[in-house]
Amino acid sequence: MRGDIDDYRALFLRGTPLMDTRAPIEFRKGAFPGAVNLPLMTDIERQKVGTCYKQQGQEAAIALGHQLVRGRTKAERIEAWAAFARVHPEGSLYCFRGGLRSQIVQQWLRDEAGIAYPRVVGGYKAMRGFLMDTLERAVAECGFIVLGGMTGTGKTDVLRALDHALDLEGHAHHRGSSFGKHATGQPPQIGFENGLAIDVLRKREAGHARFVLEDESHAIGSCSVPFSLFQGMQEYPVVWLEDSLQNRVERILRDYVVDLCAEFVVLHGEEAGRALFGQRLRASLDNIRKRLGGERHQRLAAVMDAALAEQARGGSVEPHRAWIEELLTGYYDPMYVYQRKLKAARIVFTGDQRAVLDYLREHARK
């Protein structure tokens, strides 16, 4: 049997399959990428045991826990843990602090399923602490450069072509604008931070000491860029990506119309998916109603409605180009022109996608 694990670095670098035995409410607040929640106790059971612990002490709480998780309930949970262990013999289990819950799961697996399975010493709390320290050390020790550019210039495409890029929007599962929501939701803040830290850890292990980040506001949808990293982003050098309006409209059409509609259709089916996609697009425009002003919002909403109707009738997305172009030139571009002026002293390079990729790849070697 492998011994219990306290080498968190190796655990995350290997991508060790993780069985999270915490209650579902704990798991929803934040977990590690790919971890599977197979709890010892449900939320209600955990609440009852916690109340008993406060009122009567540990011994009574343990007794109550065994009373709540017994018989068929216990057998079903052991079978779920055993199934995970058989599929992932190289994996590990953990609870919040690596204490009683994970020890009980480990013992029941061994005694009643004949499976010796390692647990993570220190549990979720220790692993989370390791990842946050990893992120803070990277901010202090590594070099960073910020990739800026107008909406639709393809900044995400550039990041995906680089081995040393950190895709904040990818980790946040959000494109970073009022229209940036995907068909599925975002991770909780803790999950966003954990995924980002693991990405940093693996890239540093691969030898990278310089990273590229897209220029972001502090909030990416409901996720927030870690404070120390966001502070640094206000000072890091900037590379500015440029492209034609025609190409930018094309990318926005791809990302926010074609691909987003496809996401909804895959999840909900053709008819419901297209209807939900239309609702999302309209809601995104409504989110910036005050900043657009009533008259301009009303005009763009009418163009968008007509485009959605045409798309529903014959599948054509061409009419969407009209509201996209007007939104870019009349709303987003003036904001980015202003932001570019504020960053002018930090801009070290400006160019199209090929030139920017060449520059950033050279930057990684320095």
C-alpha cells in the first residue's frame, strides 16, 4: 500500500485522482479540479453531528455519526468509495483537515471492502494553503506581461497558442465582458483560484518563469483575480494586440453568437437551446442599458431581435453583424482607447497577431 500523502506538490503535478469526503455544501464552496465528491455524511447529517459536538462533545458526536451512517446507507457509501478506488488505484482521499472523516472512510474501505487507500495528510485545508502559497510565490518570483487590445482582437486565441500563458478567463469560465457568460455556470471563487494555482505550479515545473496574462478588470464575471496578481497587473509591461474591425466583428460573431448558441443547443436541445440563447443575448445587452443610454439601447435591441428572428427562421447569423459592429465602434472602442492612453507608458510592443506571438515567444526565452 502507498503511505498517506503529504507531498502536495507531487499530488497536483501528477494530477492524482481525488476523492473528496467532505459534505456537499463544503464541496460546492470550493474544490480541486477533477475531484469527486463522495461524502461520508450529507449536509443534514453533518449539521446534526456538528450541533451534537458543540453541545455534548466529540465522543457523543462520533456516536451520533455512526448512528446516522449505518446499515444500507453505510453499505452504499462504502460501495461508492470502493468503486472510485478500483477505477483510480493511484488516487487518494481527503476530508477538510485530514482528520476523523477521512480516517473513518479509510478504515471502512480497508475493513469492509478490503481496499487499502491512502489519505491526504492535512486534508483540503493543507492542500488549499499549499496552492495559495504557490500563487503568491509566483507573483513574487516570476515575470509577467499583460496582453491588451480592443474587444475582438483575439487575445484569447493568442494566449491559447502560448505555452507560458495563464488564461484567467478560461479558469473563470467567462469571457470577461457583459456578454461573457457561457451556457454553463462559473466555478466558485475558491475553485477558480485552485485551478489557476495548479496551472502556475505545472508551468513552473515545466521551466517557465515568465507568464502572459490578458488585461482584465478585477472581476471576471463572478470570479475575482487574486489581489496580489491584480495589483501586479497594474504595473506589468503591456503588449497591445491590433486587428481590423472586420476581423474583430468576425470573432465576436463566432464567440458570442455561433459558439454560444451551440453551447445552449447541446445542453437543452435545438428549440429550447435557441430560445435560451436568445434570452441570454438580450439579457447581456440589458446589462449595459444605463451605460448605452436608453435610445441607443432601444435601437440595438431592435437590431438584435431582428437578427435573432432571422437566425430562428433560416439559421443565418449574418444580421448579427450589424449590432456587433455598432456595439464595438460606439461603445467598447471608446472605452479601450481611453484605457490604452492610461497604459501608454507601459506598452512595450504593438502589432498584429503574428507579430505579437513572435514577440511573446521571444519574451518567454529571456
